[in-house]
Amino acid sequence: MPSRTVLTTLAAALLASCEFAVIAEEPIPAGMKAFFKAEVDRIAAHPLGDAQSAEDWKAKRPEAQRRMREMLGLDPMPPRTDLKAEIRGTVEAPDFVVERLVFQSSPGLYVTANLFRPKVVEKPLPAIVYVCGHGKEEKDGVIFGNKTHYQHHAAWYAANGYVCLVLDTLQLGEVPGLHHGTHHLNMWWWQSRGYTPAGVEVWNGIRAIDYLCSRPEVDADRIGVTGRSGGGAMSWYLGAVDDRLKVVVAVAGITDLQDHVVAGNPKVAYPEGVVDGHCDCMYFVNTYRWDYTMLAALVAPKALLVENNDVDPIFPEVGVRRIYGTLEKVYDWYGTRERLDIVIGKGGHADTPELRHPEFAWFERWFKGRSAQSLDKIQEPDRKLPLASLKVLDPKAPLPANANDTIHESFIPRSGEPPIPETDADWKAIKARWRSQAAEQVFARTSAPFGTTVTFPFAALNEARKGILKDDITLAGVGVSAFDVWLTDRPDLRSRVWVFHKPGGRPHDGDLELLVMGSKEWSKYEGLIEIFEAEKGDPSSHPRFAELKRRIDAGESIGLLAPIGVGRTAWPKSKDLTIRRRLALLGLTLDGLRVDDVQNAVIFLTGWHNSPLRLKASGEMAPIALWAAILDNDEGKPQGSKVRRLLLENPPATVQDGPAFLNLDRILDMPQAVALMYPVDVCIEGSPEAYWAWPRDLSERLGSKKPWPEIIPTSTERP
């Protein structure tokens, strides 16, 4: 894991805006593009889940709000510890005062901020939390924080009778942190942890509201939130999860999945989806597969002004208007349609008076009752203060040890190692809970947004048989049958299986072993596969052929599966990041799709072979095979498991070190995942025995007569 020094250096080197992703020249592969569109259409068809009426929505809103907090990493909510707020100095301006403030939203998690207030406060005033977008302010290596970039907003509020607290973010704040773990640093374990920097920023905003409520100058019943770009997104999130807020103005901070994943803004930028222009701080972990209409609807019935520009490259107007159309329905349900409005300005992703003045007027209307105020009367004289005067921390006296630039490692607690269950009944209860959590929160086996269980659409045998490519190609005394298998709802994502067997058709008898190939295994077998598919040439010269034929002659059959993104379905490396990030927005991961591929292939092959099979995988493919077997290994099935033996070579010892499975690290770790297979025969090769002490101890307590799982310290090379 990168050190704090490395991460801080990386963060300091990043550009100031979210709009800096490099668009690769190659388009997204057609199959993936079709899949993305189908999934977006499926989710968008239910913008409010299954809520059909005002009563329905109001009844379900508390659970939806809890799920929103969960997807931000805020359920359960972190402890509200002492803020330890410090005022590090004040700045006098002609018509307001600025306090240089630092507080700890959690122990060691520092928030630098500027609190703007009128010089004279005779009674509690309305207050605004201003949450910042990415506005870099740095000179000669000194970071002044993005709060200084947006000071003109706060100055207007303070000069017009408000208290305004402007917060630095992790990225580009005075205490740097990280917003870009999956964006370009390949920290895919963020997905497994269920971590998003949006959760930290929302938490800092919640604690900022706590702080404002403690100030005698603030009327706690009149607190609002606003911000633009990343701050616009945080305005939506805070408005959705904290009902102490009464007024929300969200500026250029939201669009829907159609724009993020599929359509983008073809006339301006990012024609295949604007996710390519956004960092990780914009997104919740989409466990329950929501569109952003659900997030927006949770803000109701607060007084909400939606603002955007008409040619914003990363927040296309069309998606904003689609969301707004759903908001109109929700506000009608509450009978508060007058508390909702929209402003679409001219231009791109810019902070313009055309957006600022309606923002100011909206707060004037709902906090001061000045509904007749003309926008022409809003004045913004230049009140800009020197950046150095707003800096909270002394560059020569840095903070003591802090959590900011490593908060991604601790904000979401890992599952930890649980005690060994005392009885078989205890184990069954734990196993049922883990399996249920994995089905709902990891592998998207339930429908959004309120968790109605659905049947996962694995291909039936007769449908998979339609995907036969070749049946019993025979060369040099070896037969091969090749198949494409797919989920019934994913016809554009097909994975190929090749089964090497004795000539003469499918292998009714003997052992069948299915190898889940990664790129390493594909490189070993690609040439052999091409010889057989061409039905010409001499496979015996291939270095894998002799051992493979020996095993076939001994009565075995060997299946090779290339899951999505491996072999023929691999995409250019330049598209890997953008595909993985799109999947995350849909509540999926690439490795989760690969689990589906393996499970579907197992279902098909065991029907074709008429008996359970051995399943084998190596390295990062090992957990993929493991979870395919776990999800199949349902004790309620009368036929039992379709995997009779599982062989895992050099598997990662932890979830964090392995493939990305959404939220899994919050539920259990690799040793506990292996334990879910007990008592099915499991063999682990090339991994220290100490890593697997937990399932070993469990099996012993449950009465196993031999050590389980079997552990072979050194892997033996086999085809």
C-alpha cells in the first residue's frame, strides 16, 4: 500500500479540476457498451424504486435514506466525538469577519475551514454550509485550500446577514487527502472495502452542521447547504441524509446514469459517458443499484434549487432535466411544488453570476421571506481577501500525525477475524448471514432499491446449448468441444469454454476439471486453442499438449474457461479503467461479472457432463472460482453442490489483496470465504498454512476427521 508521503505527493500533483481524465482513442467494446446501456435502462425504468404514491414514498424514505448513508459508509454513523474546534485567528473585512477554523470530524481527521459572519450579530442568523468543488489555490508549494477559491460566495452571505462556513475537502485542502483511488491509482480494493471519498466529505459536512449548531450566532432551524461541481454533489448528499438542513442549492453536481455511463455529452466532451471526467468523490458505492434520481428525491421536501449550465461538459443538461422531471413528481406528492425550482444558465462548467445570483436569492426567499426580491438588486462588490490571510495552518508548524491522507484505509472498518463458532448451529447461522449479505451487497442478486429478492437469470441448459460453436473437433487423438455461455439477460457478454476430452462426443464418464483462466493461463493455451478451432495443424508440438493428452487418456476431461475480459473478450488496456469505473456506477464489478461467468459455465457443464466437476483457478482468479462455488453451494438444493472439489493455487490471503468484489471486505475476509465451502473438498496450493488457520480451526470444531482445507505448500505445475 502506498505510504502517506507517496499519497500526499500524488495528491499535490493532481490537477485542480475533476475534468482531467484522458479519453483513450479506442471506443468501449461493443458488447460492453450494449451491456452498459441495457443495465442503465433496467435501473432507469424505476427511478424511485417501487414507490408508486406519496404514501408509498414517505413510508419507504427512511429505509432509502439509511441505505444512502450505508452506500456512503455512514451506516452505522461514526461516533460524534469532540470536534476540538480551534479558531486560529480572525480577519477583519469592511462588512464581515472571517475566522480561521480547524476541527476534527473524527479523531485525527482534520477539517480546515473559514467561518464568515457579520461584524455585528444581534440575534441568531441563518447559516450556510458551503462545500467546495476542486479549486486549486497553491503558491510556492503552500496550499491555501479550495475554500479560498470559493471565498466570494461566503463573503456575499456574511455581508448580507448570514453565517457561512466554507469547508476544505480532502483533495486540495490544507491537509491533503485522496479523491482518486480508482480514478487512476488502481486502488480497486476501494470497491471491496465499500469506500468512497464522498463518504468522508459528507461526514465532514455533517460535523460542520454540528459545529454551526453550537455557535450562538446561528439559528439551528435555518441551516442550508450549497456548493458547485464537487460541492454541488456534496449538497445533494448532505441534503439527502441530514434533515437538519432546510434549504439546498445544488450547482452543477448531478446527472443521471444515462449521462454518466452511456451517453455523455457528445457535442462537448466524453461522448461515451461523463464518468471519464469525474473523480471518485462524486459517487456513492451503488450497492442497491440506484439511479441518481433516488439521491435527488431524498432531498424532498426541503426547499431545493437545481442549477446547471446548458453546455456543461461533465453535467449534461439533458440528464439534469430528466432528474428534475422526477423531482417534480416527488414534490407534488408532498404538496410542496413551490419549494422546487431550476435554473439553467449559459456556458460550460463555470461559476457565473447567472448561477450565483439565483442561489443567493433562493436563500433570501426561504430564510428571510424576501420572495419578491429582484435578482437585479443583488450586488457583488469585490470583497476578495488575500489567500494567505485565509490560511488556517502555519506552513512552518504542520499538524501532528493525522488521518487525512490515509483515511481511505480506516474510514470503512474491515470485517476482522470473528471467533470460531462454538456449535454447528452457530456456524449455520453465521454462514446464512454471510451468504445473504454477499448476495445482496456484493453480487447484486437483489433488485433495487428496496431489496426485493429476484431469481438470478442463469442460462438454462437448452439456451446455453444454442451457443455450441464446435462439437468434438478431433486432432492427434484428442477431442475438443467449444461453447459460448451467457446469462439470459446478458447476451452481449458471452464467455467461451473449451472442453478437451476423448474423441467421440461429450465425456459421460470420468473426471471433468474446469480451469478458470486469467491472462497468464490464456497465454499458455491460446496457441493450442487456435489449432483446434482451425481444425488443422499438429497440436502435439504445443508445449501443453503432451501432459494434457496424458490426463485425457487416463480418463479425465479438461475444461478451459475464458471469463469476460480474458482472451478473445479482452479489451485494450487503455479501456480497463473506464470499464471498471462504469461497472461500479451500476453496482457491479468486473470480477463480480466473472463470478457470474464461472457459475454459469459450471451449471452448463455439469448438466452436459451429468456429474459434479472439479473447479480450479490460480492467483486473482482463485477467489472468482471460490465465490462461484460458494454461491452454487446452497445446502437447500436437493442436488447438492455442482463443484465436488475446488483447487486454488496461490490465492490471495485477504480480500484487499485480491479481485474487487463490492463491499466484501466489510463482511468477511478470504479465510472465512473459504470456510463457506466446508465440507466440500478444497485444496489450497502454494500458500502458507498459517493463512488458513481459521477454516482449519472451524473444521476441527465441526468434527472433521482430517485437516480441512487440504494445504499443499508448493504448487505443482499441471495443465
